[in-house]
Amino acid sequence: MRVTRDLDLAEECAQDAFARALTSWPADGIPARPGAWLTTVARRRALDVLRREAALRRALPLLVVDEAVDPPEPAVDGEVISDDRLRLMFTCAHPALNPDARVALTLRLLCGLTTAEIAKAFLVAEPTMAARLTRAKKKIALARIPYRVPGAAQLPERLDAVLTVVHLLFTVGHTAPSGPNLVRADLVERALDLARMLRQLLPDDPEVAGLLALVELTHARRTTRTDGTGRLLLLEEQDRLRWDHAAIAGAVPLVREALRARSAEGPGRFALQAAIAAVHAEAPSYAETDWREIVALYGVLLERWPSPVVALNRAVAVGLASGPEAGLAALDPLGSEPALATYAYLPAARADFLRRLGRYDEAATAYAEAALLTDNDVEQAYLRSRYEEVRAAGAG
């Protein structure tokens, strides 16, 4: 991008480099520095394209004259952000783009997510997300947004987008949208690394502390989310003795730090989500979970960050605090929420409450719907087993 100043051309040149590697490396061997090889090939390809375009412009009549554009400012010393990936994320989080576009573009270009995976994370259709990405690229080209690493003074205005990227990267890795495995370990590890580096870069920011606490507390349950056969285990079934208690002990002080930070708006969304994760992590058992506190925290989060997913999570907490009838009542208004129309966790939550109430036929229908809406094999297997269970109970 620094060479081409055009995202589409930059992507094409990078893809050409990978294509050449696939043909030349098997014959010539993998180079000692594969990254440098790819970068060099891509840069040479970009320079060739730019030279041809310049020659074409000189040869053709000048029909349209661009308005004069000031030359780009010199790049800020990259040592402000030492890690290449983090530097690129802050670079992509340009304030001229709307927040969703910044996040989606960064996930697509830098984090290895497909357009379909990003669309699921945003609860939109894949064509809708593809159009958003295209518009963001056009905005960069038309507005002549420069490729420039931000300095320390520019980090705060870009931080929320970067935090959101890291959180979504972790979320997609924690429960893969599709495929045979529940977890994509590569994405989870990348998100953890980035969250820890953000903490080193901005040690006094409460939302950075909140994000790091959130991912550490959630990741602490990693070894107990499936059994030896790969079957999904819900929170109530997990062996808490096998949770990573060292990680929990290190993350809880970060939650307190994030919640204590003074702000006119109150605690941020990552601090509040971390607080909810901490309530789960510190409960001696599932039965002793303080669901009323969780409901209250979700209520504050919903005011701070209105989201259909937060509303769904709060409704589930209401059902666990006050009974399945209350949970169903809290879920009912969400049935008309367009963003949740294809979200598997809504019918799955309804199914669980219906099962607890002994309304097995309705539960079976809801479990079947949820199974159709997820492409993750582990989740599908769990939902289908529940479907068979409640169908048998209804027949009995």
C-alpha cells in the first residue's frame, strides 16, 4: 500500500507474489527469508504496474486534470508502535472511514478473516459486507487517504477501532463460524498477543485493560469447553478446577482497574464485558453464579453499547436469574430484531428455556432451527443431540 497508494492494486500484487511462490518454491526451495522474498516480488510487480500506468498517461491526451493535492506528510517514526501488525492496524483505523468500515477492512486485510466470517461477526449478509469493503476502498482512493503510521497523539482517536478488531478476532477464533473445530487457535493466539501488546503500548488506558482482562478470562476456560470426544460442554458442565486460575488471578485486577477509571460516560464496554466474565470466573460453582449481578451489568452495558447481541445475553441472564418463563419473556421482543434473524444463539436460548419448562415439542423445533443456522460442526452436533433428547422426551 505504501508503494501503490491503491488498496486493490496492493492486494493484486501481494496475490501475484503468493502465486509465484507456489510455482517457484517447490522447484527452487523455500528462501531463507520467505517474508522478504514475497515483499520484494510484490513491490517489483507494483513498480512495474505503476511504470506502465505512468507511460500510458504520458502517451495519451490529458483529458482530465486532477485538482492539486498536497504531498503526503512524512511518515511518523514507527517506533511509537514496535509491532508490525499493530502498526498496520492503527494505520488502517483512519478516522476518515466510518467505524464499521475501519474494523471490517482491518479484519479483511490484516487478520486473515474472509468476507463471510466478517459478515457473520457483524450479523449482516455476505453481499452487504462485500459492498461495505468495496466502498471503504473507494473512499480511501477518492479521498486520497495516505498510508501513514499514526504518531502517539493520534492513537486515542483510532484506539476504539483497534480494540474492536482485536475483540472480534478473538471472538471468531473462540468459536469458529464454520468448520470441524470449535476453536481457531491461530486467531485466538493472535488476538491474545495483540491485546497484551496494546497493554504495553497504552498501560494507562482503562479500555485496553478491560479488553485484555476479557480475553484472558474467557480464554482461561479453553481446556474445558469440550470433553474427550469433542462434545461441546456448556458453562454448567465444565470442570472449574481445570480452568486457568493463574490467568484469572492476573486478569481480575485489570477488571478492577478498568472499572475504577474516571470517565464522564462511566465504564467502557470492554470493562463491563470483562466484569461479567469475572463474575463467571470467580463463582465457586455454576449454581453459585451471581446471575442478578450479571443481569445488572448487562443492563449497564446495553445502555453504554446498544446491541442486539448484548440484549440477547441479558435476556439469557434474566432467565437464569429469575426462571425460564422470565427468560422467554425477555427473549420474545428479540424475535423481530433483523440482525438476529440468522443468529443461531437466539433459537438455541429459546430451546433451552423451553426444555427446562418441559415444553419439549417447542424446544425440538427451536433446537432444529438453531442447528440449521450454525455451520460449526461441534455446535451442530450438540444442538442435534439436544433435539433428539427433547424429541424423545416429548414422545415419552
